[in-house]
Amino acid sequence: MRILALAAMILGMAATVSAGTIGDSVEVEVRTDNGGSLPLYPVSAGHGVRKAYAEAVKGDNYSIIVRNRLNRRIGVVIAVDGRNIVSGKKSWLRNSERMYILEPYGSGEFSGWRTGADRINRFYFTSAGDSYAASFGDKSAMGVIAVAVYPEVRRCDPWLNESQADLYKGGSAARPAAPSARSKSEAESAGTGYGREEYSPSRVVTFEPESSSVEKIFLKYEWRSTLCRKGIIRCGNAVEPHNRMWDGDEGYAPPPGGHTWRH
């Protein structure tokens, strides 16, 4: 199955040590416009899946940086709050969805919802009720940045002619509806908004992805106060709640009466 995909905007930078999540096939970093990377807090996950919490700051514009660690082209399906960042449609991270293409060992920077061949509307952290996904009534994956990696199928035949391709016909991200009244819980949760329009050139290429992804990376971004409440980070004098199953403590059962010991 050949699909039409977008060649990624290549980063003009030398390889550096990053604060991103390093997988077997890609590295993913979330960088704000002030040049800083979101602090990440890794979580245990299954084979081919990596997860981490990320600390977001309300109002910050941000970009998703993806670095290809493989010696072959890959397609990356990227979803923010459950919506494909190219088409704006509800994403299931499938290989039939709109995706960006990265060259071997190449990098791409993705800064917004693509609304045309040469424009995007920026990502920015906002309340869940003000998010792009909420404008479609979709709260099924709020606060999650997801990346699915599909290597290119190895073929000997030449690529199809790309000149007649029309990626955007019915496929670009739609303008969100006006925000509705929000509940208190929505205001406290993090989401990604549909920000200012910017110039962002792209070109269509032909790409045949493998049938299954080789890796998926999920970043759950939250406000600092939420991470404190969840016990992901220590905040001032707040007591960090402890969860044996989550934190991996292999201590023994304490005796009754409040007397404990550790090996």
C-alpha cells in the first residue's frame, strides 16, 4: 500500500544530547519557544512502547522534535490529544493515516496543526476545554502526545510519480469550533490549542509504510500542580504519595502497629 505523506521539515542543527525520550527507532523531544525542553519522567511500558510524563506550562507554544535513529526512511504518525496533526482527524496511529517522513538518521520539527501545504496553526498548552480536540467533542486522549513509527517497505521498483499528488484535498486540519462553557475539571486539565498561523513549507512524497509500527512513544503532559498531586515530582514540602506497584519498591510487608523496617 503506497500512501501520500509529507517530507519533514529538517532541523538545521548539529546532533546534541537531548532531554527527549530515546527509543530503539526514534528520539522524541518537546521543546518550547523559549528554547527549553519539557522535563520528562519515564514510566515503565511494554515491548515496543515507551511512556513518560512531561511537565507543561500553560500558554507556552511548543514543537515536537523527532529524530530518526534508523538507517532507513521512516514515516511517523503523530497525534496530539488523540488528533492526527496533519489531517486533524481522530487518530488510531495506523499506517493508513497522514504522516511525516524522516530520512535515515534525519530529524524533523513539528510545531502545529497542518492546515495547508505551506501553513500550520501553532501548538500551545492550554486548558482541556480550550483545546483543539475538545472543539470536536473528543476528550478520549486529552493531554497525550503520541508518535507511531513505520519504517519504509524495502522495494527495488522505482517510486511512483509524485507531481500529481494532492495531499490536502479533504485532509488538512479543520478550524476548530468556538469553545463552549467548560467545567472546573476541564480547566484544570492540560490540552493543546489551535494557535496562531505560521508559514511552514512542506512537500508531498510517496511512501510505503510497513504494516505494523516498530515503536510507539506516548508523552502525557500535565501542569506542575497535577504532577505534584499525582506524586510524579516532589514539590516543596508536599508529601509525595508512594505506590508500591508504580514505583517498583520490592520491600517486604511491614509488621503491624506502625513499626517498619527496610532491608
